[in-house]
Amino acid sequence: MKVLNTISSLNIYSGGPSLSVYLLVKELRAKGIDAEILSFGSKNSKDKVISTENFIKTIDPPANLRFGYSNSFSKFLKEDISTDIYHGHGLWQLPVHYMCRASRQKIKPYVISPRGMLEPWSLEQSKFKKKLALWFYQYKDIANASCIHATAKMEAENIRKLGLSNPIAVIPNGLNLSEFPAKEQSRSKEIRTILFLSRIHPKKGIELLIEAWAKIEKEIRNGWVIKIAGNGEPKYINSLTHLIKRNNLENEIEIIGAKFGEDKLNMYQKADLFVLPTYSENFGMVVAEALACGVPVITTKGAPWEELNTHNAGWWIDIGVEPLTKALTEAMQLSDGERKQIGLNGRKLIEKNYSIESVAQKMIQLYEWILYKKEKPGFVLT
């Protein structure tokens, strides 16, 4: 079986989808599947790709990624005669559309992973352009997929609400647990850290975190700091800096830039709490990473992490300043030992349900069901 995974970019700055696709394909190959990745390269020398391994094929992008035409990309797909099943990750941009079109022309099956791009919040952004895209090509691409891959039940439910009747496979993203060892629990320390680590983007709800922090009593905040790690548009980051200053929190909240590799792991290892106050996530890779490191997590119902509550691994709360203020206050007033136990519960949850080995095995079952008409896996909703 040969699988070609298509994604617009493997830029390390583009967020969770690039990393999760790379990890999936690497594990598929470890399990004997001939899996490759096809994506646009980058014209910016400052961009950093996740990997340049030989199973990754890159093609120079057009000047306009959203509307430009890439003859090279189309030609590659047209001349590809060995792929058995195609898998596209993400929507609205050219690569996955090219893949869908080529698949239909060859009468080959394909899977689409929307990667959160069909979530209600996402559909409201650039709404008019997305309506046009749906009308001209995107809905046809999705509706003709052999299966749609959702990373959580909540995403699957939102896809169904759009009137799509395709089978939906609910398979989470996976982690290589060896890369995220549980942190060593240090002795009591004077300063404790709340970590936000993700793209610095309006979707992530960082303003909610700053405003919630300002509402917590000074006595409770004493001895705690917030580190905001990530990359984003300078104009937006400046607006957050002004909000921090306006609330006189410069000594308590720091924006520290993007962290990758060992630097990112060190941030998790030093954190006492992880917070993602997001408006919308189809999965939330950083939540899984924090839990894998044994860090208690606070996130919102904009992310599909109800298991934080059911497994006592953190707090899954309504979106807004008041729920976040309450959860932060509760978490900060626990003892170090109580937070440690919540963190250990999170680690066990990831070990049980989110290892990359189990995720890749489910994806293989999905491909085999589509290609060879094997028994329908239990995680496929029809």
C-alpha cells in the first residue's frame, strides 16, 4: 500500500497540523507502509521546515498560495502512478484541491482531514471568501472523499452539521511519547509558572488569559508568573503587550517568543500549569504535549478535551474571562502535591489513548477498509 499525504506546508511556524502529519507519516513508515508527504516548499529563507527526510517531497509554491496556480504541483500528481490512496490535510488552499482533483481523475480513493478548518469559528473567518471557495470547488472536494478524518468527536459532529454524509473516522493526533518525558517533580519553589505555548493568534484567547489574571486577587497571584511562548503577527503581539501594560502586569506576564525542540520541552518541564484559553481547536496538539509531560492543563470547550475533567487531568471550562478566572484560582490554590497528581493523571491519559503507535495503527485500519473492503472499524461513523 502506498499513501501520499498532501499538506500546504511543513513550516514549523504553521502550527499543529504540520507536526501531526509528519509524526503520522513517520510512524506509518515504521509500520511498513509506503507513506510520503507532498507539500509546497518555502520562498522565505527564514522559514524552518520540520524535516527534510527523503519521504518528503516539496514543490516551489506560486506567488499567491491561496489563489495562484502551480503547474508543477498538478504535474507531479498527474504523473504519480504508484499511489493507492491519497490523504489531504487542511482546506482552502491549493495543494489539497489539486490532490482531490487528481484522485478523481484517476478514480483513486482519498481521505480529507479538515484539521479544524470546518469548525464554526474557522468558517466565520474570511467568511465570504470561504463561501466562494465552497461554491466553486471545496464542497465538491470534501463531499467526494471516501472518508473524512476528524481528530475528535466534537469535530465530527460539526462536520455532520454541514450536511456532509461521508463516513467520518474519529482518530486523534498522536505523540511520540519518548520525546516528551514526564517532568521531574521539583521541591517547593518560590516562583511557579503558568505556560501558554502555541501560535500567538486571536483564536487562542490570550486576551482572556490576561484579563482573567488581572481579576485574580494579588495575594493569590503572588509567587506566580505567566510565560506566553509563540510566534505571531507583530501588530497583534504589540496589542497584547499594551494590554499587559494597561493592567500593570509587566512583572507577572512575559511574551517570550516561539520555542521549539529542547527549548519547548524545557518550557513544559518547568511549567506548573498549562493554559490554552482558545476559542476553537479541532484537537490542540499542545494540550497533549503538556499532558504528556505531566503538566495539569486548563483549556476551554472550544477544544475537544472533556477528558481533562473525566480523568482529573485538569480543567475543561466554558470560554470566557470568568470561567478562566475561577479555574486559575482553583488550580493555583492547590498544593504542589495535588497539582502533581493531576499531572500524573494526564500523563496516564496520553499513554493510554494518544500514542503515535496506536494512532498510526488506526489509520492503517482506515486505509485498508477503504482499499480492501475489510470490516468497518469501530471508530468510523457512517
